[in-house]
Amino acid sequence: MEETNKVGSRIRMYRERLGITQEELAERAGLDVAFIKDVEEGRTYPAVGMLIKLSRALGKRLGTFTDDIEVKDPLITKASKKEEEGSKGKSHYHYFPLGKGKIDRSMDPMFIRIDPACGEKLSSHEGEEFIMVLSGKIELTYGKEKHTLGPGDTVYYNSLVPHKVSAADNRPAEILAVIYVPF
């Protein structure tokens, strides 16, 4: 299975196991069917909010689509060993999962590099998110509010409120994000 299409292949596999069509999955997840087709064919890598919607619609936890192997506690990810997951060249977000392999986890920690000019839409999903800015500046759109955060700043919010995280000042930013989605 090609790395860049692993998520799409797994989404297709679980959709087919449920015996539902792409149209039915799109309806359950509240997403466009063309988006589902692009994800399954590896033409696009879903942003975290979209991946959460897909995982909920399929009755799976978020990490089901990105994990490869099971590891024992404690799970340690050395800085030099973290690997980008699937978004290479297909998104303004570059995801580096930090909980990969811990199959009994309740949270999904990620290092995320955000390129400037991020055109992502607002996202909304069950759960909570915690973000710490590591470098650069981000702009958080949370409902109708906009907040700018710099290195060391943190934010913790309810993910049901429509939100978007983007790089500010037309420069890249790096964040640590911890996402909790109730199952």
C-alpha cells in the first residue's frame, strides 16, 4: 500500500466492510462525495477535522487510519525519527503523528507544520483540541473570533465550535496539537 494513499485505502476498506457507498459515507460524515472519492483515490489527504468526521462516520477512532503497528508503553518518538504522515505535497498542513502505534490511546498528539496561505475551511467535530505554538505565529479562527498566538502560547477549545488554524504573517508555523475525540 503506497504511503500517500494509506489513509484513503483504509477509509475505503472500512466503508466496504460496512457495506455502504461513497455517497452514504459522505452523507454520514457531512462531506461532499467528490471529497470522499479524492481521499479514497489518494488525490487528497484530509485535514484533521475531515478525518475525524470520516472516522466517526465509520465508527473508528482517528488513529485507525494512520497507525501501522502496535507498540508497548511507553511510546517514545525521538525528534529525529518523527515521520510525516500522508500530507506530503497535498496540503498546507504537514502531520507528524506522535501517538502512532499506541492502539489504546484516547488522544491523538501531533506535530504539525503549517505552510502560509492555508485555504482550509472552518472545521467542526466532537471533542477537544489543545495546541501549543512551537515556532512562527498562528491565527486561530474560533467561531466569529480571531486570535493570533506566538511561540509558547497555548489554546484549549471545544472542537464543536467551527474553527481553523492557519499560519499568520505569511510565514510557516509549527504546533503541537493534542486532539481528543470521544468514541
